[in-house]
Amino acid sequence: MTKKVVTFGEIMLRLSTPNHERFVQADSFDVTYGGGESNVAVSLANYGLDSYFVTKVPSNPIGQCAINHTRRFGVNTNHIARGGDRLGIYFLESGVAQRPSKVVYDRANSAISQAKPEDFDWNQIFEGAEWFHWTGITPAVSDDAAACVLAACKAAKKMGVTVSCDLNYRKKLWTKDKAQEVMTGLMEYVDVCIANEEDAADVFGIHAGETDVTKGELETEGYKDVATQLKERFDFKYVAITLRESISASRNGWSALLYDGKEFYHPKRYDITPILDRVGGGDSFGGGLIYAMVSGKEPQQAIEFAVAASCLKHTVFGDFNLVSVDEVELLAKGDGSGRVQR
């Protein structure tokens, strides 16, 4: 039987400038859809899992477009609620070289922010599920959305479903104090925590030694300390830290570490250049890690798969990581030649 995984969060309309144009230059936008948890759901569907995405979208053609776009990649959308005022939008100006990407949000009063716990029958949704994933973006959207996450987490734990969370702090959505208050209460339900070089500091005040993310250099020992502190504070089963060296908008070093309370597991490091689209890179890591763990891979294999999957996402336009298990495993085994596959 195919293993079932559920994700819950917001999906938005993405309007991005073509050909790395600036906002002020653009006469048109490229249209796609995406959001943290929907991105993970698509990855998992591509890997052959029974992937469910749960959200709330407005009862209008744009809400239906978001559903259709997700469903076309094999994601089950049967439990998506309808209603609310609008679908959230984000505008993306893709950076290049030393010019960074820029994101402008237009998501106030989006349908997911108006969702209520009673919109979702979590007992039915989690029937037969092995894993539930959410990100710190969802409870940041509104107090009602946070209540939905809490209800989902309680139901998941009651039904024996493994819960993962990507901290994903967004300063444009809430303050650090509010994030710490809400996220601390939710962490008791989380088994696998995913964070990057800034999230642990912004949400929980846990810092990575002398690392300065603006200098493109990472101090690995500092991140081991971050993972250790997260594990000790919240008793997670696993802590995964993504390690991005942002040399420029077009070139990143990419790796990670995984900690189980006893050992640290390090995958190979990838030098990703040129980057086509890095939005969704962290979500593609989460999707890879979840797939690997659900599939029973050992920790070292799991972190290798997750980092390789995310490396490939940087070559795919849009939020979704449209790669297969075979493609990820080929890269994880060391074939990064890019030679034509015939």
C-alpha cells in the first residue's frame, strides 16, 4: 500500500518577472502557484507517495486554478475547504549575481487566514496517514490559522501520525515575540524539526556561533550546537538544519546536517551555479527528507537524498520541485555531470 502523507498550509498565486527583470521593467508576469506545504506535497507526489494537501481557498476561479495546479502533479486535494475572501498573492523579482531576489506579499485577508478549525475533519483527513507536515508560515498568517494548526497537531498525535515542522520564520507576518510564543506551544507535538541558519535564532533565540549569513560562510560546529539545543529544549526525534552559503544570487553552496540526539549526519556539499529559481528550495529539502524517512532510509541516506533533491530544485522554475526519485538518487550517488540522459 502506498504510504499517505498530509500537509497543511497556504497556497498562493505567484507572479514573477520574466528573465530576471526588475519589477519596474516588467510588462508581464509569469504565473504559477506555490506555498511551503503545497510545495512539499508536490515533491511527495512526484516520489510516489499518497500525498494530500489541505488548505482553504476562495470559491472563485482563481481558487480553483490553485487547486488544479496542485492536482495536476498528483496531489490529492479532496479535503481542501472553500470560502473566504481571496487567494493570497506574492510578487517575485528574481535576483541574479550580486542583486538579490525580492518578494512583495499581497496576502492580507486570504482564505487560509480566515479558516476555522471546524473547516477540517482531521480524524478523517489523517485516516491511514503516516506523516503530517506544516511550516511556521501557517500559524503566522492569523490566530485562526494557528488554531487550525494546533487542532491538526493534536489529532495527528492522537492517531499516531509523525509530525514535522519547518520553522520558516517570516518577519513580514509576525514578530519574533509572537512567533516564539505560538511556536513554543506547538513544538510539543513535533517529532522532526527542520530549520535554516536564521530560523532557530529568530523564533527561539538559538544562535549558530560566529556565523554571519551575509558573508557566504558557515561555521558547521555552530550549527551542531543549534541542533543540540533544539533537541534538548523540545525533545525532537530529529533536527535537520539546512546550510546555505549565499555567495551570490546565482551561486550558493548547499548542504545540511541531521541530528538524532546521538550522532550528526553530514551529506555532501553542492556548489549550485547558476541558480534558475531558488524559491521553494527549503521546501524541496523537507519533501526529500520526509520521503526518505517514510521510506525507511537510514539517517545518512535520508539527509543525502534531501540535500540532493533540494539541489535539483534550484534548476526548476516555479515553487514546485518537479524531479523523480531516480533523478535524486543519481545525483546523491555522485553523478552531477549534467550529461544528456538518453
